Amino acid sequence: MRVLITGGAGFIGHNLALHLVRKGYDVVVVDSLERSSSFALRRLEESGIPIIKADVRGFGDYGGFDAVVHAAAYVSVEESIREPLKYIENNVLGTARVGYECARRGIGLVYLSSAAVYGEPLRLPIGEDHPVRPQTPYGLSKLQGEEVLRSYALVYGLRHVTLRLFNVYGPGQNPSYAGVITSFLERALRGEPLVIYGDGEQTRDFVYVEDVANVVEFFIREDVFDNETYNVGSGVPTTIKELARAVIRLVGRELPVVHEPPRPGDVRHSVADVSKIKKLTRIDPTPIEEGLKKVLSELKAGFPNNTSPRAGGRPVS
């Protein structure tokens, strides 16, 4: 089966591409390379995965593909607050183009949306029927992408599935965007304080990127393009304080924890209700400490001459 991944040189996209190749799929990546990392590009090239340099808003060569995974998007919450029009133009129009190209060719589409569409939750855990009221332009852009695809399903017969991803982490994540785990681990390896925005009692649902790849592969393999929406998370809440303590235990050194004021757009609590997706496929989420060990191993392997990595950006709290 031949699969095209938009944004395939990004964090989730390249991990998904590697996973699908290991499963025997013929994978092609299209990416503008505007925000790709050398880590992701190296892994793709080592695996022999073709990379097409193109902006999805202008890309139209979908011939011969059996399925498309749309992972291309700007993903920084902070940047979206500063530059909302950039996010609407890139994320919404990009999704509109990808969806239209798939609809007119009859290609099944997996759309990677975000739990950011929910905003501050009214109840926990968050089910797919929870009200959607995003409180950042990033979340709004992902929700508008969902609405575009729903419209295409009605008008053009698009076959798609929407996956609302919670806090995905894993190898190659950019700590400047949504990578509190990568940021914590990098700072810990450098012996620097771990920075928490707020009191640290806020909760997140961390899901390992390989678990996400397994879910995506299920929908492609089973041809489940039912125009439905599914949460993808672990279903387990973790406080940022708990995460910091786990990182400190893992690296085996005492580190101070510094608290700074909460950031605009951050929700207080978030955890997925994954009962809907469990009706389709078995989910065995990677325990957080096991996932941390995997990311730490990748980070250590990437250090030149066993020195510290380049300083990253601010973590999400």
C-alpha cells in the first residue's frame, strides 16, 4: 500500500513514516522543509524514504496513493497567539487543499487534529462529544480544518477520519513548540533547572509517538475512513510536577525546579476519554517512564562527543 504523509519531515510525521516503512508500506513524504529538523531528515534519508519538497497548499501530485496522512501544520501555541493569520492561512488552507485533492481522487485521508480544539474542559475526561471552544488560534485552525473536511465529506464524498491528538512526545520533538518532555530531559542532561509555567499541578495526557503511529496504521490498514472523530491519548493524567520528578529520577541527579507565571493559552487540566477508539482497536499506551527512557536514549545517542545538546525553547506547562 502506498501512503503519502504531508508534513512528513516534522516530529510526528517522520516518526509515522518510519513506523509505516517498518510495517511494509511504501511511503512518500511531502514537506516544505521550512521547519524540519536535521534529526528527522537524517532518519528519513537513512530509511530511504523519498522526500518531496513542496508546500501542501500548492501541491497536487496525489496520483498512485492509496491513503494520505495530513500531519502538515504550524504547531506553536505561543506563535499562533502572536501571528494568528499565519496559522489560519497555513493550517486551514493547507487542510482544505489536501482534503480536496483526496476527495476528487477517492483517497482515504487521516487528519491529525489536536486536543487544543476543546480549550479549557468543562468535564474530565474529555470525550469527543465535549464542546469545542479553542482558546488559541492554533486550536481554532485545527478545528476549522475539521469543519472543512466535514463539509467535503458531504459535498464531495470525502472519506476521512479525524484524530484529535493529545500531548504527543517522542524522539525528534522540538522543545520550542510543544515539547515539555524533551525540554525537561535536555535541561536535566545539562544540569539546568527544570522550568514549570504555573504551579505544576496542571495535568496533561502524554501519549508516546509510536502509540500514535500504531493508531494511524490501524485506520489505514483496516480502511476505516468513516468520517468520524477519535481522541488519541493515553487516558492517564500526569501533573507537570510528577513529570519533573520522573525526569529527575531518570537522570539520577538532583536538580532545582523553577516556577514561572502561567502562559497565555495554557489549559489547566487535560486528559482524553479514549473509550470510543477502544471500541475499534486495542490501545496499550506506553507508560510515561518507559517513554521517557526511550526519548532519553535518543537524546544521549545524539550528543556529539557525549556533550550536551543545543539549548531548546520553553516547555509547555
